[in-house]
Amino acid sequence: MSNDKRGLSRRDALTAMGVWSAAALAGEAEAAPTAGNKGADSAPALAGETAAAVTGDGEPSEASRGDFRRELAAMIDQTPIVDTHEHLLDEHDRLRGEWVSCDDWAFLVSHYLNSDLAAAGMPGGDISKFLSGEVDPIDKWKLLAPHWPAVKNTGFARAVRIALKELYGVEELNGHSVKQVQAGYEALRQPGFYERVLRGVANIESCQVDNFGAFRESRHPQLLLQDMNCNSMHIGPDVPGLAGPTGKEVQDLDDWHAVLRWWFDKYAKYAVAVKIPAAYSRGLDYEQVAAETAEPVFRRVLRGEQVTPVEQKLLEDHLFWFIVEQATKHDLPVKLHTGYYSATATCRWSAWRAMPPRRRRSVGGGPDTQWVFMHIAYPYWQELLAVAKHYRNAHIDMCWTWIIDPAASTRFLKSHLVTAPANKVFVFGGDYIPVECVVGHARMARKGVTRALWELVEEDYLSRADALELVEPLLRDNAHELYNLQAKSEQLRRAPWA
Ligand SMILES: [Zn+2]
């Protein structure tokens, strides 16, 4: 956690803000200024560093409390975030329309607001039309309008609305503003817009991207760091897909181990973490299974023969621990999806199927493996907090959560800070495919972190100085430390594709 990792110090940031912090942040305006939007003149007094004005009974005065809240909000706005989880396409692919169902403003609704629309009762056929390229972008509002009042206040919608405001200057989405929304979408969506959106507007230092594959050689290696998604290395497994690039022939389990080692030997030094979203298809109750037990099952899978669910689990369990061993050997933390499921309007998860209790069982493993439990296992975060409090190698990532349940996210963060060590939590991952929505989610996370720290000060649990001292670790330093980002960045500078 050396100083050079921190970039702007708190003092620098506050000095740079100058008059802007005093004027523009008055009342912690909804449309807080963006990173490139700061003035610079005389510096205001810093509430945390001057003697707090007190009332007759020794309580801080209203004015002093307001000053401190503004100071805290300003510091949180100015501190660059390390974004620990996204699914962003590479900009080049996005511009070519890869993975893009519709290249218009409705794309911002395609991940995740479409799920709330489905839950609100929007017919599947209308959702498909809305997210297709067949309907004129301006006419799409008519499809959305009947369902808008029901969803407009959820976290998923709020992130989109903030993005429309901060990126296109649109205050409210409606039949009149939809033209301005579409014009804004087209004007922004140009080469170089990822840098402008992520660093310029959202003040994000770097993102950690799961592109759903084993590894992506990104064209923006310093901005879009990559996870190794290891799902298909153990579920299935995808022998042709993963063995192909290695040029290795796979006839037995030893060969498959060699294929997996090839991926780790080639890419682990450039990757930030291993990502395993297996909870979408199975429980996390991975048992240690010896190679001799898994070998005959693997051979049968390879021949395309049917195996029983119990046999399939034996094989997956064995391969999971093989992957964890590789991750640990290469110093890569293992990120596990836990809790709530993402579902598109066309998926038909029932609530029961979505969250069977056994999927949230904690995972054991060696003490050298660093586990990151994603999405606070929402809604089971209290159990997870106990895990992070108890185990040195258990960490919690709040990625996705500020838009799933903003109120619970604030409660979680307050609980975490008074229960488990503060270096065990990461406070932001947008978890988005559309880069534009990251702006909205990041704004919600900054406001949520502000709220959590402010409330702990108001409740007399944290001192003002303690609250300010937590900002950089929460937004940035915790991630630098666990993911060794300085070294990764240097390594990536030398990557053959950089
Ligand atoms: Zn995700």
C-alpha cells in the first residue's frame, strides 16, 4: 500500500477541487460533478481538519456536520476507483457490433434493466422487439412507456437514468427526450469512448473484466485487465474449445491437465484473477477427488458417453481443485459467483431454482488460496460476513450489488466495517456489458460509500478522521493489494499484444 500506488493524495485531491467542492457539492447534488468538471481557485476550509464547531451541549453543529459531509463526498468523488468486476466487450468489438443485440439506446436497458421489465410484466415478445435492431430507436419508447413507472426507481433503472443524465444531459427519459437520448448515444459511441466514459466521466482507474472466456488479449490492456474464466475448464469440460489453441491432443486426464497448465503458464502472469461463475449451474460443495477416481469418468466423457450426475460431479470437483491449485501457484485470487442470479427476459428461472440454499455453502481450501466471494452472496450477506471475519483468506466483493439492492448495500458496508477487517472488502464492480451503465453504477456506489461512512460518523461509531482514512483503501488500495496491480500493469506493458 505504498504512496505511489495511491496517485492523488487526499490533500492533493481536496486542494485541486478548490472552489468547486464548496459550491457544486452543496447539498450533495444528485448530478455530482464529473472528474473533468472541477474548478480551481481558493481551497475551502476542511471540516475534518479544523476544530468542529459545537453546540451548547457539545454536539457538532448543523453547519459543521454539513461541511464534513461535503468534504467526505468530495473526497470519495475525487478518488479513482479500481473496478473489480465487469463484462465489458473490448471497445473494438463493441464498435463492430459484436455481442450487441441492438446498436441504439436500448442497449443500455439490455443488461440488467430488462430483467426488472420482465418481472414487472412486460411481455417477452415486446422485450425482444425492444432489444432488437428491427424497431426504430425513437419508437422504442412506446414499448417501454407502459412499464416504466413500475421499474424506474429500481437500482437497475437508476444506473441507466444516471448514465443518460451524465453522458447525454437528459434529465428524464420520456416520449420527448427519447430523441435526445438516441442522439447522445450515437455521438458518444465513437472510437476512444471507453477511455472517455470510464476514466474521464466515472473516474475509474482500471476495470477487471470477465469476458466469459479463458482469457482475452485486450486491445486496452491497462484499462481492461482480464480475469481467466475457468468455468469450461471444469464444467463440461470444453475439450475442443480449450485444447484447440494449445495444439495438444487429449486422450486422458493427464492430457487435460496439460491443457489447463498451458493456459495458466501462458496467461496467468497477465491475468488478475480466476473467475468461476459455476454457481449458475451447480452447488459450490466441491469435494477433493483424486485423479484416479476422476480418470475413468473423464475418459467416458471424452468418448461422448453418458455419465450419471454423481459421476459428473466427481469429475468437476477434481478439476475445480486442480484449477484452484494452478491459481494459487500463479498467485491469482479465485473469484466465485455467490448469491443472486442474473437473468435475462428470455430466461425462465423460478425463484427456487435461482437460489437453492446449498449454492451458498462456503468453500474450504488451502490457506494460500485467496477467495473472493462476489456480489456479497446477496441476499445471504450476513453469513458471508461471518466467513470474512473468520478466515484470513476470504474477501467480499460488492460488485453488482449497488444496483441489485442499494439500501441493503449500504447496510452491508456499514456492517462489514464494524465487523470484519476493512481490507477484506472491495466496494465497486459495475458488472456490465454496456460501458455507459458503469457511469451510473459507479455514481451509486460513491454515494452509497459516502452514506455508509457518514452514518457511522453520525452514529458516533467512527471519528471523522477514521471515515476519511477509509476512503482510499475501500475505493482503491484494497484491490491494489490483493490483485498486485502494480506488478500486473508492468507485466502487461510487456505483453506481446500490448
Ligand atoms: Zn458478473
